[in-house]
Amino acid sequence: MTDNIFQAVTEDPDEQPPLSPALMFVLAILVGIFGGFGSIIFKGIIAFVQNLFFHGTFSLHFTPDVHIDPAFLGPWVILVPVVGAVVVTWITRSVAPEARGHGVPEVMNAIHYHDGDIRPITVLAKALASAVSIGTGGSVGREGPIIQIGSAFGSSLGQIWHMPPRQKVVLVGAGAAAGIAATFNAPLGGLAFAIELMLVSVSAQNVALVASATVTATYIGRLYSGIGPSFEIPRVDMFTDHVLGSFQLLLCVPLALLIGAAAAWFVHAIYWFEDRFDELISNDYLRHMTGMLILGLLIYAFARYTGEYYVAGVGYATILDVLHGLLTDPAFLLLLFLGKLLATSLTLGSGASGGVFSPSLFLGATLGAAFADFCTLVIPGLEVNHVIFTIAGMAGMVGASTSAVVTAIVMTFEQTRDYSAILPIITVVALAYVVRTRITTESIYTLKLARRGLDLPQGLTAAMTSTREAHDIMNTDYQCIEYDELAEWLPGHIPGQNGQYTIITQQGQLYGVLQEELRYTQHEQSLDELIVTDFNMVEPATRWPVLMRVIKSSDKDVTLVTYGPFAQDLAGVITSAEITRAVRDAAELME
């Protein structure tokens, strides 16, 4: 028998040492640069596809806040989404299957289950597939794709520099935040999104790294989009008449109930259509082409009878029409809501690539405006503010459907730059989120993963165990026996009588731990077979994250907490029982 050499772990056992904060800052800036220019290039590709298919021209000019002009193809515009479906399906089948769908769930899956690893090819595949989906009339948004594109670039940098997973995840979150910030000219919204949904650990350093990426991306994005908000709206002052303003604030409560129920409907509608398409059509090409053919008929019907495509593409032009008071008929607004819900469900449910943020804004705007205009009609003399309820509806739908409550509040304010609506925004977002969670616990992002059997935290959950150290977790109920005395001691030994664990020493040095369960199930074992001699040794001050990485990397069942190699140095024992107890105690402080 050989003596154990004392090598108690005091440092992080990650295979790769962490990068310096200075280098991480430089990499975050690179992520921001890519996010900014990536957003510009992505918009250019969308413009090229849209101008080619709807106007028959080669142009990179993109004006999402202006309605698409009637297509030169006339009624044959019905087939434009079908052609796009063929291209998108080829990309998602042949290049990167993860490019299908709205992107954010795949990023969350990579963060929580794959150490932040995303294939680099995802950048190209997602950009092309989403640009074709949007450019050919698919009812999806730009934010999901740019989140996945930016995150994939951040992940690629992390893989190139061989950093620990915890640092790689920060760059993934920075990429997501940079993409959102550049796309919507909303640096605070991008930062909030990363904190709420992407970052596993929120610290001052991680937030600073993400913030640097969002600032860089926003500055670059403004070179293309300008410095103005996404939606220019007439300025309103809700509380000029305090009594009237207070009454309208109370009306936000029923609006929030309506938005929350609609958000739950939206969450499940996409996956309901996905299930129906999967059941009816097994071929990927035929499935997506069928969905896009129905969409083509829908957008042509809108163009034929209303003069605009309305529900095609990102839908910003329609949102602006609602905000500017050009669309005020409650019945027509509800028709737009139902049309967009159907169009988005058809697009994503049949296999397209694109985001859900812009459709959420559209749905919230039309439903909020319809509610306001309906109240104005049924309550004589009360002028319910159309713009404020539209903005509150937008924020409420985003927050309720995605579970990104803070992001919805901050980003809607950044997109409109009107602080007068902040109280209705907060009220509707908070109550709508509560209503949606009462109807369905999963958000539009987490439901996709829950259907695969993958559980994810929704929003920030404080990891109380991360503040604990080995001496807080260890079990001190043990006894020590010399190896030479073990043969005589075992026959009369009663497990647990003098301690839960029996530590075996040899000449005073730690040698192993007695396997009590093995002794009492297999009576003819040799002494050496009854002792676990392969164990970890850590110091009492070892932090929880380091302890977990020690156990994971070594794949050993027993960890001795000790100051040195001798029996008198031993402080305690940690096994799966102690870890389970620590997690259980921490869970009592969480929801």
C-alpha cells in the first residue's frame, strides 16, 4: 500500500485557466463590433431578398417602417413565400438544423447544457435562412436571428481562446445583447435581455463586459439606422388631467388581463401549429411550403381587400400606423391581431427561421389600441389615450410571452422615447406576466426546450449555494480507524454507532473511507475491497463552484475536507448526501 500525498485543491480545476479581465474586455468589444456590423449586413441581406422578390430589383435599401409596395408579380405574389420556404428548408436541412425556429431557445440550450458551445456555421446559416424568411414575407422578426448570430460569434471566440465555460457564456450573452442593441438601437434593452435570460452568473464584471458590447454595437448600428428611436410617435402627457390620467391607469388592469391571456395563446399557438404540421406532413420541404402557401394566400387577401400586406414581414409599418392613429377601428385592429397571430404561427410552425419579438410588438400594439378605441366608443365623453395603450400593449405582450419583464419595460421605452407612458407600461407588463404564468408556466422561449424535456430557469434565480464553502457543507460525524486495527475492529462494528462515516488511516495518514453498504451486502470481501481509497481532498475554504468542478472532473464519490494529509487535519466528509442536503436547503430560499 502506498501513502496518499496531500494535494488538497485550493484553485479552480478548470482545464483551461480563466482569461484576464483586460483580455475579456477586448473580446467583448470584438463581439460588439461584430454585433453592430452583423446587424447592418443582416438588414442588407433582408433588403436584397425583399426587393428582389417583391419589386424585381437589386437593392440593399431597407425601410422596415414603410409598407411593402404591391409586388410586380400581382396575384403570383402568393408563391413568393413558397419559394422562400424551399431555400430556408434547404439551409436548415443541409447546413445547420439549429437555424430553424426563433433562435433564442437554441442559445439558452447551448448556455445551460453545452457549456456555451455554438457551431460557427450557425452564424452564416441563421443569417441567410432568416433573411430569406423575412424577405419573402414570413411573419417573423429580426431579433431572434441576430441574437443567435451574435451569440454564435461570442461562442466561437470563446472556443478559439480556450476559456472556461463560465467566461464563454458571458461572451455568448454579450453577443445576444449586442445583436439586440444594434437591431433596435436599444443598448439598455440589450443589456437587460442578457441579464434576464442569458447570463448564468450576474456580477459587476459580467455586466460591464456585456455593457461594453452593447455600447459598441449600438454605436456601429447607428451608422446605418441613425440615432432616432425605432418608432417615432407624437408626444403625449397622460397626467395633464390627473383625474383622467388616474382613471386611464386603472383601465390598464383589464388591458393587462387581456394581454396576459393573449400572450398565453400566442405561446401555445406556434407549437400547436408545429405539432399539426408534423403530424400531417412528414417531408420537411412539403411541410414548410404548405405553410408558406397558406401565408401567401393570407397576405394577398390583405393586399387585395385592404390595400396593404400588413401581416407580412416584421410589421413595423403597421405598428407605426397604429401609433400615429391611422388605424383606429377596433374591429379592424382585432382582425390585424388575429391575422398576425395566424401568420406567425404558420411561418414558425411550418419550419421558418426568425424571431418572435417583432410579432409580439405587433400583437400588443393592435390589441392595446383596439382596447383603447373600444373604451372610447362605449364610454361617452372619455377620450382614452390611443398611443399610451398601444405602447403599454406592446410592452405587455413582449414581457408576458418571453418572461423578460425588465427587458420589455426598458426596450419599449427606448423604442418610443416617451416617458409619459412608463406607469402604464410597468402596470401592464407586470400584471400580464402574472396572468400568463397562471395560464401556462412556460414562456415562448422555454416551452420549446421543455417539450424536449429540458428544464431552464425563467429569469434570474439566485444561486445561494455559490456563496457557501466546503466547511459549510461537510459532515463532521465521522470516526478514524487505523488500517492495521481494521480486521479486529470490523466484526463488532455497528454502522453509525460512533459516526456516520468511518475514515481509515495508515500510520496516521488519511488512507480511505469504509464502504459500509458493501460490507453488509457482500460478506466475503477483502479489506482493501471494503475501502474507497480514491477520493478528493479539498481545503475547508474551497468555494462551492470550485468544489463542484473538482467532483465533476475527478468523477470521485467521496471528498475529504482537510487541512493536511494526517488524521488530525481532517475537518469533515462530503458525499452525494451532503451535496443533496446543501442544494435542498438552498432551494428553500428560492421559488
